[in-house]
Amino acid sequence: MKKNRLQGFLGLVVVVGAFGLSGCAGESRECKPAEAATTTSSSSTAHTEANKALVARFLEETWTQKNPDAVAKYVAPDLVNHAAIPEAQGASGMRAIATKLLAAFPDLAMHVTGVSADGDDVVVRVVFEGTHTGNLDFKRPLPATNKHVKVDQVHTFRVKDGRIVEAWMVMDHLELLSQLGVLPRGPNPPAQP
């Protein structure tokens, strides 16, 4: 039983990395800063608002409407998904990850709690919430735990020419794994809001 839980844990770590939830991308695991956003002052507000709207539509259609095919409308084919496994790169990789997460968490919701943007960069705070009723089907599958999870995330997107070209995400991995029952909780777990 412990071996299966550990394999499931390792599979979830792959998911966490696949969706850009830790570290930096690529086999070398090097972090490279995104290109700085440049806009003219006269078009800056409209440009920023258009990018915020694009990211909002991407999140709404992909996650709230549970439509992984929507990724193709908003994500560049050559997306750099920082901190993600190689299979999660590009629009096709993002679509594959969305498909697998939605299969594992059919009631998945990403509640947007805040949005901030500057030029090409859009930062979104969300609450990732759902019940793990399906297998997380990655390199090491994690069988359904039937546990409900609720974890804060911060996504950063860089938009260029109307497409998301770079994506980052951070979250508390240990909290997610604890809520799934894969890792034991410490003696004083934080209170859930």
C-alpha cells in the first residue's frame, strides 16, 4: 500500500510540475526571465485591458466551461510553460494537461480572486477547487482519492499578439498533497478558509 501511495505521490509531483506549479522549466531546470513588456503610454491601458480579457476568457472557457479544446484559441503553439514537464509545452501540451486534470477532478473550478496586469503580463490569483474522483493519468498514476481539495494558486501569463506565449504558476504543493491524503498532515495544519 505504501509503495502505491508513493508512486501516486510521484505521479502527482509530475502533474504539479507539468502544469507549471514549481521550479523552472526544461531539463536544465534553469530559470530565465521573460522579455520585458513594452507598450506606448497612449495605448498602454487598452493593451493591458485586452490582455486581461484574453486571459479571463482562457480561464473561463478552459476551466469553468471544462473545454480543453479552448486552449487552441488562446495559447500560442510554441507556449513556454515554465516549470512544466516537456510534454506540457506548447498549446497541445497545455490542452493535454487540462484534459487530464479535468478527468481527475470532474468538478474542478478555478475561482478567480484577483487580477493584475501591466502591458503583456497578466497575474491571476485563483482558488483551485475540486474532488479527486478520477485517476490522475500521468507517468505514475494516482488513483482517485475521493478527497476534496482547495488550494490557492498564482498564475502569471505573458501575452503577445493575442496569444498566451508564456505561463508560470505557483501553489502550495504540500498542502495539495496533504489534502489528497498522499502526505500526512503536520501536527498543526493550517486552518482552511
